[in-house]
Amino acid sequence: MKDRNIVTISCKQAFRKLKHRIGPYEYDMNIYRGCEHGCRYCYAYYSQRYLSHQDFTKDIYVKEHIADALARQLSSLRWTKQLINIGSVCDSYQPIEETYQIMRDILKVLITYQTPCIISTKSDLILRDLDLIRALSKVTLVNIASTITTMDEKKAAILEPHAVSPKRRAEMLKIIKQESDAFTGMHVMPMMPYLTDDNETFDHLLKTAKDINVDYAIFEPLNLRGETKQVYYQMLKEQYPSLYLPTRRLFQNHRIDRVYLKSVYERLCPMVKAYDINTDYMKHIRQHFRKQTIEQLQLF
């Protein structure tokens, strides 16, 4: 993006402990603030209210020396090699990473301290660091996930305008699966009403998941609140005007209509079963920490 505004900021802590555990992790790290991908459904738009600038997709904050801060935290005697989620709010491999290459330093630190991680990205730039991902996955758990909401290239270009194509994301997961010991996951989230919730879309996604041999796939509905709702509705008005009012009716109580959602899963679940796709993304994570506990007990 040519019109982005880059701001460097200091960083005392690389990652933080969440107030409430989210799924398998309770530690979270974002090496940037702001995200160039500009996904129309991104739940993180609300975070721009804490920044001095107002455009979440163009005002990108680079955390200087974050790898040094990470090393300090991981070298603490109190650190017990817990799982760190990387890129929950801002994609670590968004276009600016091609210039700053912060993730290479982050991965080197994780290798040194054998710290497990989840990395979520919509970019195949991560393949630049395949050598480090391979090395890290040999000493601890590494989970590489990518959000793929549709395999329709034209639709994806509207919904996720500055992310790489779904085909490239899928190929990235395939390569990582083949050339490292990392686990891979396809995040079909969000499922967007009347846009990406039809059987044809689901079938194409499930076929892709099977072909690239991901370890799991998860499916979550669209969540609209705050700035995300405004951005998403504006996109519908501009690109899919006939879907604006029907979508609004599904979110009358700020939550997606339960009857609608039930009908989606009633169609989706048999398809997932037919393709034999694992939807338990915690399975390999539980196995890792169970093995780690056993190995620690054997030391005594």
C-alpha cells in the first residue's frame, strides 16, 4: 500500500498475558499495530480507538526491538514455555514485514528458548521463514493457521482486498505441512451470511482442506459490533446492495440469528464428516503439553 503511514514505537514487553484464556492460549503477541490487509469483516477495527491515528489499515505501528523484549521475557526463570499466540489482531506477515523482517528475529528467539507458538496469517510471505519454522517445529509445537473464507478469487478480493489470494494461502499451508513438523489449520471464519455460507463454498473449502492435508479446520460465524459493523455494512452497500437489508435483519439483536445459524451448521456438519476433516484444533496442542508434562515428571 503506497499511502500507508509508518510509525515506529518502543516496546517494553513483547507479549502479554490475557485476562481470560482464549482457547488453547493465554499469552498473546502482535509485532505490529494496524493491519494493511483491510479485511472488511475484521474484528480488530475496534482497536484503532486506542491509537493516535484513526485508520487501522493505513497507520501501521512498528514495534522496535520487540525481539529483544521477547528474549528478556522468555529468559525469565518464571517462564514455563507456555503457548504464545502471534498475530491475533495484526497479521505478522502483512506487506510491511517484507521490509522490516521482524518475524525472522522473533522465530530465532523462540528457537533459542524452545517456546511453542501459534502463527495466524493471510500471507504466503511466511514461506520466507520456512527454514526457521522447520527448526522451531523440531524442538517444540508450532501451529500455522490461515483464514480462508472462500476460494472465489473475485469475492476474496472484495472481502480481503490486500491479503494474498485464497489459492496462495492454501498452497502456503500445503508447503509448510510437507516441509516441516508444524501443524496446519484452515480457519473458515467468519462464515458470512449470503456471501460465503452456501454449500458450494463449503464444498470447495473442504475439498481444499482435504487436498492440502491440514490438521484441522474450524468454522465460526460472522460477529458484527462496533467499527466492524460499520465497515462491513458499508462494504455490503457498495458491493452487494441486495444483501444489506437481509443481513441487517439477521443481526437485529447484535448477535447473529440463532435459527439461521442452526440451519448453517445443519448443512455444514454432514459435509465436514463426509470429507473426514478434523475440527478439534485443540487435539495436537493437548498432546504436546501432555507429552511435555510426562517428560518433566521423568526428570525427577
